[in-house]
Amino acid sequence: AMLCDPTVSRAALPPSADVCTHAGHAVRIWFDAETARRARVAEAPHQHAFNSMLLWYRSAEGKCAAGRTQEAVRSFRALERMIAGFDANREDRDEAGL
């Protein structure tokens, strides 16, 4: 089952969280697109890995909301690297016809 917790409201974030908002922008776009893609396909491979990344993303948003900006930015950057690997693996699988 996909995790469907609501995202942290941007209005609830302190002004210092602008750094978080900008750092998490690319990650947020990817999760929105990937969640929509997974909703359209009958079977989405690597659901466990996606769920783990989603939990990490929610944690980073929570860090932003708590004012722990540096920790959140580090988490968003780590997620960007994970996403790059996740997408590269998907492209490899697609090329192999898997």
C-alpha cells in the first residue's frame, strides 16, 4: 500500500525554511510525478524502495517544519542522489525489456 500522509503545509513553515523549500523543490516534483505514475500502472516494481524514499522525504519536510534546516537540506540532497539512481535503474530495466 502506498503511504498517503498529507504533506507539510508551506504556510506553517518559518521564514528560515525558504532554504528547505528551495532545496526540496526537485525532490517534491519527482515524488508528485512518481506517485501519479504509480497510480496509473497496475504493478509498480520496487515499491519497498519507493516507500522508504517517501518516508525519508516526509522526514525531510518535517525537519524543515521544525526549523532543522541544515539537516533537511542534507536529506533533500541525499534524496536527489537516491532518485538519480532509482531513475537510472528504471531506464536500465526499460532498455532490457524488464
